[in-house]
Amino acid sequence: MVHPGYLGYSNSKEHRNDLALIFLQKCVALGPDVGTIALATQQEYEAAFNSTLVVSGWGTTSSGASAGGQNGRKASQLQYGLLQRVDPASCRASVGADPAANICAGSVPAVDGGVVPFQDSCQGDSGGPAVFNIGAPLDPIGSGAARDDRLVGIVSYGYGCGQPGMPGVYTNVPTYRDWIVAQMDATRKPCAASAPATFVAASATQNWAGRPSRSFTLKMTSSDVTPASLVDRCQAACAKRAAARASQRPAAGCAAFSVSVALGRLASDASAPRWCHLWAPAVPTALCAPGDTTRLCARASLGSYRLRYGDAA
């Protein structure tokens, strides 16, 4: 699943929204050599500016080499490098990175007179992880425990590899953490295929921003005496749509919904029209911002919710 806001490398120098998610169809057994990593939160990211980052991958090991290894050597075994984060302002000036979407890192000298001056990711490493360790921020390889590792970046782009004044650019995982978690929550896990689906409250005061996959007016009945009853009706509609599309067209199902009423009308006013908005799994990406006057955001919210499947025990 490609981020819905990704417009491709030819769109701009900033390469915003450069991430995608891959979902497995079969359960994977975890063990000493296979594990998961936690996503860095914004608070962890801000507290760890001086932490040493570890980037790893199977890309080429010299600047200018293509992903296939032409004009340079392609790694025959997994490589890793150590990085230091670069000031966002200087990173924007040197390689055009947007601090809200990207992290710049580099500036650690190469080991043993490497073929490039600085440790860096290179062609063929795109999509790979940049990790820091909250327990051993300055020595993640020698002293860090795996449980303290945090995924903070995804290899995105760069100009050359390991060159002075040209740091590597990584997708800022904390920026996209909410979107990533929402997509993971809304996907049935193969290791817990029978786990129940529930809905998590996202906001009581803001609708989801953007364009819903389906909207309809909630017709009032004698049972519609509280906002909660309207939320129940939208939840039932979203759950039904999600279940119907889960096996055939998951991207066309329902992963979130919001309930709204005309702005300025009290929720208790039976004459005020109510709407239910359903959202496909790829969206929504965010809640309406305060002061947003677009169509859905200009309506008062009776609640925004997103789908969550249970995890494996």
C-alpha cells in the first residue's frame, strides 16, 4: 500500500510521503533471528537528536553505482553504517529535504579508508531502515538491546553516496506514524485471523479530513435520540462494508468513519441533518485542523473513529 500522498520522484526535490506498507498473507514465526521493531514516536525522535543512527541494506558500496551494481560493487552481504542527524535547515539548503517529511543523516567518517569519505546509504538501499536505540543512544551496536531499537527513518534519496555536504535523506517515520499504525490496525493479521474488529475513537470534536469513499444522510427515527445511537449506525455500516470487502477488495472496504451535523446546530436538535462518512483503508491521513473550512471540516463532529483488528495473543 503506497501512501496516498506520494506523487513520485519526478514530482519535486523533496519526495514527500515516500513510504509504502507491505502486508503478509501468511503468519511468520518470530524467533532469535526474526523479530519486529517499534516505530519511533515524535517524543522519542525529538529527544534523540544526538543519537547515533544505524542504517543497513544490500545496496552498492560506492558513489554513483546503480541499484544493479553497475559502476560499483553490489554488496554480497548485509552492510550497515553509522550516522549522525544533520541540522534540518542546512539539510534543506544542501539537498532540498523538507524537515516535516524527511530526516537528513550522515557526517560519520568511513571506516578503514572506505571508497567514499563518509558512511551513508547508497543505490539499492532505498526502503531500508534507519534505527536508533533509546537505551544506548551513542552505542546502539555494542550496547543497545533489541527491545530498545526504534525505527526512525526509511532510506529515501541522496545525491551521490557518502560525499561531503551531501547527507542521505530518510523518510521521517514519526511524522507518518499515525498513518502507519492506522493501516496496520485496519488490516486483519494472518497470525490472528479470528481476532475481533473493534473501533477506536480518534476525536470527539473533529471530522476526518479529505474525501470519504462514501457518505450518506442518516435518516432520523424514534431511536435516534442521542449522538451515540448515530455513531452506532455508522459503525455498523463501516463494519459491514469492511467485512464484505476484506477478502476480495480490501482497499475498497471501510477502515474509518465520522459522524457530523450542520455547524451551529445542536446535536440534540432533531431537525439538524446528520451525515455518516465512510473511509477506505488508504485514508484518512489526518483529522481536520482547527479552523479548516472545507466541506466536511465545516460540519460539527459527533465523533471520528477508526477500525482496529485485534493482535495475536
